[in-house]
Amino acid sequence: MDEDVGMGVSGVASSANPGDPFDIKTTAVAVVDADGLIAHWSRGAEHLLGHRAGDVLRRPAGVLLAGGDPMSLTSRLRRVDRGWDGVVSLRHGAGHTVRLAIRVSPLLGADGSHDWLVLACDIADRRRHELYESVARGLLEQSPIGVAVLDTQLRYRWVNRELAGMEETAADGAGPAGPAQEDGPGPAPAGEGKSSAVVTRHARQVLISGQSQVTLEHVPPRHGVRGRGGQGHSRLRSFFPLRDPTGRALGICYAVLDVTGQDPARERLALLNAAGEHIGTTLDLDRTVQELAEVMVPQVADFAAIDLLDVVQTAGDRPTGSGHGAATLRRAAHLSIQESQPEVIVGIGEPTRYPPRSPQKRCLATGKPLREVVGPSTPWLGEDPERWRKMIELGVHTHLVVPLLARGITMGVVTLLRWKNLDAFDEDDLLLVEELVARAAVCVDNARRFAREHQAALTLQTSLLPPNLPEHSAVEVAHRYLPADAESGVGGDWYDVIPLSGARVALVVGDVVGHGLHAAASMGRLRAAVQTLADLDLPPDELLAHVDDLVVRLSDEAEAAAEGPTVVGATCVYAIYDPIARKIVVARAGHPSPAIAHLSEPVEFPDIPAGPPLGLGGLPFESAEITVEEGSIIALYTDGLIEASDRDVDVGMERLCFTLAHPDRPLEEICDIMVRTLLPDRPRDDVAFLIARTHVLSSDRVASWEVPADPSAVHVAREDVSRQLSLWGLEETAFTTELIVSELLTNAIRHAYGPIHLRLIHERALICEVSDASNTSPHLRRARSTDEGGRGLFLVAQVAQRWGTRYTSTGKTIWAEQQLPAHT
């Protein structure tokens, strides 16, 4: 053994990397026993040294040394207890000397025997491997390149320290420079953390395609971080697949190099690309301008302020040009590298009041950017002492103002300041800011347009809804209409309460498909149609059939006129409550069934036949009759009340039952509970609901008689009516009422057939009804001077407040209402 042999600390090969010269499967292997005799000689040893196993087995290992005492090898081996690496000169089987790298490890047997395992390889192979290991170690542990290994499920399995310090995701996944613990909490998936979206997307593409990818991205500053730690970064990422020797995919390796500041042009391009992804993520105007400020600070400036014209922030008419010298600017957003924001003079939403000669006013007037050095001698600052003091205290050295210009219209100005960044704004900065502001201006204009359209649709929607529901003795009502969030747009939900003849009342809730102005206008048409048809006293199922025909016709008209989105349908529930019969008749067209909260029974959703949505055409509707006790609550609502993205409909119905569980509460309180319990802060759909507490008209307020089909019976009926009016204290109405009864009964006796019924109802008005078995409706006409009859209904129309006809399954009823004296 020669002088190159060195004592080491390595034991059995610690690495299984491909190409390891001491890989026991491929290298020369020999075993030397305790007596220094060769006990094993591998084929690799035969190939490397040219000695066959039969020639060397059971011979002293020292005979292979090219020089020195052969017996000294055994004595030196006995002094080795941990192993050693080195270089030795050995005699080749062909007679020449070869220098080999060897690794010796002690083998301790269970019986106390002490052998040695000897591995040998060509010294050039070992030096190449040492170089490989040093390069790999330096790359993974000392270089500025972050490296991570992800498995096929895109979970972190190994992360070096550089990447752990560079990205929170990696640190959370496996810890710095260490593999994930297989028996502990699972490694964080690559879908978590700030940069995980990029990592996940590219890693999945590489895993699927098997092709490497290289990307350059701009990483925005961490949320809430200011100053140096909040600077954005440009990072070069490389993704490539990892495979075992058989070609099976093991996962993905990706390397990251922070190239911030290495290529200013490329960095600006990356910032523009990041701005395109960050600005305009919503159509909310306030959020859009805040996103612009977040892109500017701290990457471009130390402070950014966005001021918009009043007309832009109020979603009114668009500005008409660039000359806005007299217009009012209001602060829409600002952001600073300092949490305390010492630069801020005005709050969000407040007028900015810049001096006339300020760069903001000049920029707004000309529509061109302005860049100037700030100092005590800056002329316009003398007109604004507070801003002058702030800038001097902070050490602001450069001021950049850029117009917020989109589609030829100036909507505001963007102000940027620098003091912590010692470099003044230059031409390159100006070009970058102009491009960023131009992109943001389009998003701001889109948000402004959307806000204006949303406001117009909401105004139209609310104007088409009833401003005040009529009071009615049959029901006590409360209602709510809540528009969807701005992104979803105004829908077509509506509600209505319609007084009907016979002290009855109609309750209506509907929902037009779609959002926006078109849905609101369609809702207005349908609500008007329902009111008109309700005046005809149609049963609920017949009324919905007529509305269905109307929706089909409107859809056809809109499609033929190519007006854009067509009316494709609507849903509706229509209910008629009769306080005398104490029953409600309901029909629905593709709409949720109403809920009824009884005083003595659980809340129920009655089994109302589910008709088709309005607009399909040709399909029948059915109604159901339900008996309700006095004081019960009937709740009609649109599907937005019980449907939400975070829960099932069944959960929504259970919550609705909970809110209606105490029908004795005030109706307004119940409405508030429904809103708090059932609706999210930002509902994705319009919601309209109507709740009604039922009242009953007592029997002493109703009088009825059966009248024979004999003209002489009219006189008797008039006397009965007169007595009943006296009991009610309505003697003042006797003459008019007797006239109405006389004319209606005479018409029924002459032109219809029996049985004939007369009914008086003392409600908010005095109602007189005459029913017969005929389906022929009388018509109001002006009789000629030569006619002997035909003036009956004309007289009734003159003395009654209103009158009409409703049809029933057994005939018809002609009714007339009179307004009661104020003291009654």
C-alpha cells in the first residue's frame, strides 16, 4: 500500500447514484478474512486485475501489492475499525502495475470473526464520480438555484434550502433541505401557497407530456408586505420529468432561479404580464383601481394614488373629453410601502382638491403624462402647503402623473411618488407606467360601464316592482327584494299583492330567467300581464296558462326582431286566498312550492302540482286547494332564497322552516330572520319573497240569501238587504245598495237561470254579489232613448266604485263594490 492511502469516515457505499464506481453490483469486490487471505473474488475483480478467482482465493491479499511487505497489509487492516478509502498500486495478472481506488469496510460476524470487504475501481472513474458529487452537492446546497422534487401526485417530496427560503409553498411542504416525512402529516400539495398555481400548472403539463418546460414569470409581492420584502421578483423556472431505469415516471423536478434585476427589459415584460393577470379580475370598480395600486407598489413606486372623476365613480354618463379642469377628482385608491401611509392627505372617496397648477390638474386637462423633480422650489407646491410638508418630510424626489385614459376618454389620473427608491423616474419608467395604466384604464372603463348598466337595470327593476303593497283585510303582508351582487347582475324576480272581488286577495311571486336590463323589462311585462289577468278573476291555473302564452309570444317576437337575448322562460306561483271560505287556491309554473306555517302544526310545503316553467307552451297547469286557519303564514319566494352554492336545496328548505317556526312573530321580524339565516352576504341570484298572515272575515260580516227566479222576489230581497244594512249601521248606503241589488237580480231572473244567490259582504267596502248558473256575461252599454231596458248595468256602474264578473265551476257571479262612509 502506498502513500496515497488516507483514513476516511465512509463505510459501505452511501450513494446509489447511477455511475457510482463503488456500486457493489458492478465494481470489483473481494473479501479478505481475519488471516489476511482472500475469501471471495468477484468477476469484476477478475476483469479489473486480470487474476482468475482460482489463482487468488485462499492466498494472502498482500501478494497483489506492487511493492512493500505483503504481510504489512494484514497488520494495517487489523487496525481499521471503521473503514477507509485510498489509492493503491496492485500487480495486474499480465505483469504490469495498475493504480486503483479502493474502499475497505470491516465485516463483523455474529461469531466474533473479523473480515474485510474490499471494493476497487479505476481511479479515473472515482475522480469522475467525485466531481459529479461535488457538482451535485454544490448545485443543491450552495448555488442560488432552488430545487424541488414533486411526486406523481404533485406533492413536495424534497426541497433544498434555497427554494425553501424563496417560496413559502416549498417550506410548508417538506421543510428546508429535507424530504417529507412519510409517516407524519402528508406533504403539502403543490396547489397551495403563493406560487403554487404556476408550479402546479407546469408540473402537470410536464407530467402528462413528458417534455421539459422553461418559463419566466413575475411573482408579485406577498400580500400585506411592504418595503424590500414586498418587492416582486422575476423567476426563471425549469421543469423536467424524473424516471427510473425502466422509464417509469417517478415525479417532477423543477429548478428556480431568481433573475430579478438581471434583465430590466425582460423584468418589465414580466411585470406587464403579471399586471394583465392581476388587474381586472372582477367588474368591481373599487377593486379594479386597488389592483392597479397593488401592481405599482412597490415594484414601480413607493406610493401610488388613483383619483377618478366624480362621473366615473357614480356610474353616471361617461366623460365627454379630456378637458376636465373644473371637474371634481375623488380618491379611489392609494397604496404605500409604509403601513402607516404617511403620504396620505385625503381618504378614499374624498375630493382631492389639487391646486390649479398641479401636475394632476394639468395632466387631466391635456391628457398627457407629466414627470417632474420635486423640491422646495417646485412652483405648484407653494399653493398646497400640506402636500409640500409631507413630500419634504418623506424626501420625495420624483413625481410622476399619468392620465387614466381609455377609448379616448380621460377618467382620472394616477400619481406615483419615489423616495425610498433612490432612482428617479426615467423614460423607461414612464413607458412602463403608461402601458400599465393603459391596460388598467380599459378595465376601469369596463367596470364603470358594467356599474352603469347594473345601476340602470336595478333602477328599472325597482321601479317596476310595487312601491307599496295595498292594505287588505284578508291578509297582513311583508316582503323583501334583494338584488344579486354586481357581477351576477340584476335579475327578474318580482312579487305582488292584488285585491280581488269577494274580499279575496291574490299573492304572486315570479322569476324571469336571465339577468340585466332585458330580464328586468321582461319582468315588468309579466307583472303587468298578471295584474290584468287577475282583474278578470281567472282561477290560478287558467291565469298561468294565459301568461304562458304571453311568454311564448314575447320570445317569438324578440327572436324575430334579433334583439339579442330572448325571453326563454320564467317561473311563477299564483295563489288566491279567500278569507270567507278560509281556503287558498295555488298553482305554480316551474316555481318552488309555497311554505305554510300553521299555528298548531309544523311548517309544511303543500303538494302543489308542479306545472312547467312559463314559455314552454302547450302544457297544462293544475291548482290545489288548501284550508288554512286564521293567523297562519303563507310564504312565497324565488329559488334564490333556498338555493346557494354552499348548500343543498334541502338544507335551504330546512332553514326556511326554522325561520317560519314562530308565525306569531311580527312579519318584519320574520323577514329579517329569513334574510340573515338564508342568504349569503353576496347572493349570486336575485331574491324576492312575500309572506302573508291570514285573517278570517267573521260570519256576522257576511249575509246571503237564495232568491227564487220570480220578479216578485226582487222586492223581498230589497227588504232583506235593507234590514241587514241596518244591523251593520250602514243605513246611509241603503238606497244605492237596493238599487244595485234590484238591477242585478232583475238581470239574473230575466236572462239567466237558477239557482240565484245574493250575498252581501261588509269588508273595507260593501260588496254585493249575485250568482246564477249561467255562463253568459252581461255587457255594459248605453241604452238609446227609444229602448225600454238596457240601463241596469249602466246604473250599477254609475253608483258603484267598481264592478265585474267572475266565473265559477257552477256559473258566474256579478259583483259590485261601494265605498263606505268614512265614519264606518
